[in-house]
Amino acid sequence: QVQLVESGGGLVQAGGSLRLSCAASSSIFSFPAMGWYRQAPGKQRELVAAITHSDTTTYGDSVKGRFTISRDNAKNTLYLQMNSLKPEDTAVYYCYAITAGTHWGQGTQVTVSS
């Protein structure tokens, strides 16, 4: 079983930046994929970004050009760099990892004020 722990959320002004981290309890080098979803109250869960073992990346339309997903295999950590934040980015951000199954972190709150 893989445990994932998100961190780095907080309150920022519109136009600001945050970097989220997702620390895994085991090596992430061979994971087929990892990524981030987000969910705000009253809204559907939305794919934010994903990265495969071969480093192919995918971004949700609403964050393209503003967010960047990356990983540090030596630290077993996935990152989400969020720039030019907007109030509509406010949500709980969840990290996931695909191994033999799908694993989820508990989420970290991101709040962007106007």
C-alpha cells in the first residue's frame, strides 16, 4: 500500500503562486502515472495534471499554461507548481498515484483571494 501526503496549500492573492508537494511512502520511479485532481464545494472533481513514467504530461484546460507538474524521483515526491492563480483555482487538491491500483492522498486546501 502506498501512502501519499500532500502539503504546500494555503491562502494566496490572485496572481500569486504556490507549489504543492506530494510525498510518497515508496519509490515513485516505476509508477505508471501520478497526478493531481481538485474539487471545490458544489463542483465536480477535475483533473488538474498528470505525468506518466515516460514523463508525458497532461493538463486540464483550465490550468494549461499556468500550472506545471513534475517529480523528483530521488525524493519520492510529486510537485505541482501553480502560477498566476485565480479565485476559481480555490479547491482541495488531491494527489494520486497509479501502481497496481490507484492511491489517493488526503488533500491540501488552496484558497485564492480576489
